[in-house]
Amino acid sequence: MKNAVHFGAGNIGRGFIGKLLADANVEVTFADVDAPLIDQLSHKQSYKVKVVGNDCHIDTVSHITAVNSASDDVIEKIVKTDLVTTAVGPNVLDIIAKTIATGIEKRFASGNEAPLNIIACENMIRGTSHLKGEVYKHLDLALHEKADALIGFVDSAVDRIVPPAEAANDDPLEVTVESFSEWIVDEQQFKGDIPDIAGMEKTQNLMAFVERKLFTLNTGHCITAYLGCLSGHRTIREAITDPQIHAVVKQAMEESGEVLIQRYGFDRAAHQAYIKKILGRFSNPYLIDEVDRVGRQPIRKLSQNDRLIKPLLGTIEYGTDNQALLKGIAAALKYTNKTDPQAEELQASLEEVGVRKTLATYTGLAEDCPEVEAIDTLYQQL
């Protein structure tokens, strides 16, 4: 594989997928609507990534250029590229779908019948399958069969903590990332040869890894944030080093982990080691990640298929413990942030109709179920 188009030149795009591709000697074209950012990337054709873990080092990423994703330039790149990836956020996938469809149409019109694989690298279950549905809405119906044969829409699970850039940093292109990264792709969905990219793992059981990340990293991260907010902590590191919060978060991840062990047959000792690794990532001294950032959009995080309610439903399904998960959900209801419309909406609902009706509205849990009763009791105690 020689080149790739990557939608999203923000911190995650540059610090995670863009870096892995460039490190594999793939020539990466970033596509974004941020004109000053695109100009800087086009001019410098490189940027620095500060990688922080047990130690700290700075890598230089090269083999890159950039185009405006609203221009015809990105269409021309799609016509000739070997791979399309995204890190734009779930809500933006629908927006770029038309551009990708136009690129595919022009690709076919130019006579390029080499396989093209598209991978949405988003914090979203089966994000690429969703993107495919949106692309096909804009793709000429006569080309659907050809696209089915030549265009692979490959679902993936991604995991790397990329906090906001430090304000003191005078290099607008430099990005800080943790040393840990995980990019797992569904090998059954590729068309043509599967690219060999260091850091991209292939699996035939993607959902197991999607839920492992959702139930462990995402569940633990947001519970750390919500309990941290209640205790007056500013950062995730401050919160997770609080012994009381650490104990609850670890227990919550063990409860959600039991669901994974029951559902997918994960090795118990290996999953305990994974939980330990996640807790270590939260306490990384080099990552300044504010609890308010991680806690944002509580309504989304309380939805039926997200990081709090989905593992809880699993504990109900398998009849396993869930006390720490219930406490985490109660803490989410306590989250206040006047700059977050979802937090404001949630607090307004609690004020107007109370805990049980609010939970029924946003989580899908039955208002009279034992779990809602328990959350209500914990909410009053917090």
C-alpha cells in the first residue's frame, strides 16, 4: 500500500491513525475543513508527536500532506488512493459520506478498479457499517453492485488517549498521545489484500474487542470522571489516585468484565491484567486530562448502547454483581457543567421529574425495576 486519505486532521487524526500509517511508510493526505491547519500541514509536510508512557519521547511524522475536505482536491485523492480512514467524530461521518461517494463514482469513471478499503476509526460501534449506509445513499444506484465488489467497508475498534494540546505549546501541529494504542479491524470485510500496518491488529471477532474497550476503558474513564467531579478533583490522574475512587472504578470494571467473560469467553487472568493496564493508563503522570472533558455529554454516555447502561444490562442478563456500576450511573446523574448542553438538560429533567423518570427516559430502564430503585438510593447518598 502506497497512500491513504485520512479525514480528520485534529489531535486524534494526527496523533493516532495518521501516525501509524505514516510510520508504515504510507503517504498520508489529511482532509479537514480547518483551513489554517491544512495550510500548516501542507507547508511543513511533517509534525511532531509527543509519546508519553513510562518515559517520554518525541517522534516526527513525515510522508504527509493535506487538502481541504470541502474542495475537489480530496475527490481527486480518493480516485487514486489505496485506503480511506477517518477520525472525525461519529456525527461528522454523515457529512463526509457524500464526498466519499463522489470520490468512488469518479474513481470508477476513471477506470480505476483496484480495491479500495474504507475504515472509520471512531469511538462508535460498527462505525464503518454506518458510514457505508450513508455513502450508498449518495452513490448512484447503478454502481452499488460494483462498489460491493471493489469497496471494502471495514469496521474497527480504536483505543488511544489523546488529551487536548497543552496551551503552553507554541507548535500548533504538535500533539501529545499516550504510548498505548490499539487499532483492531474486522479482517473479513476487506477487499483485495489486507494492508500490513504495524499497530493494526486483525480479528474475525471484532465485537468482542469493541465491547472490551467500551466496558473497560470507556466505562472506567467516565466513572472516574463523575466520581472525580463529586470529590473536587480536576484531572483523571487526581481522581484515580484517590483510593476510594480507585476502588469503585476497579470494581466497576471487574463487574463489566464478568459480562465479557461470560459472553465471549475471555480468559479471566488476562482480563484482570487488561483492567490493571487501563488503571495504569488513567494515572499516567504525563497526561493532563480534565474530568470535565471526559464527563461531557452524559446523556450520550447514559444511552442504552453506551458505556454505563450496556454493561449494566449485561450484568442483569447474566445475573452478576453490579453495585459499582450502579454507583457510577448515580454519579453520572450528579454531573453538572454549564458549558455542556447535555449536562444542563439532564439536570433540568432531574429537577422536573426526578431520578426514576429521568433514568427511564434516557437509559431505557424500566422505571420500577430494581436497578433504577438502587440508583435512586445511591443518588440520594452521593
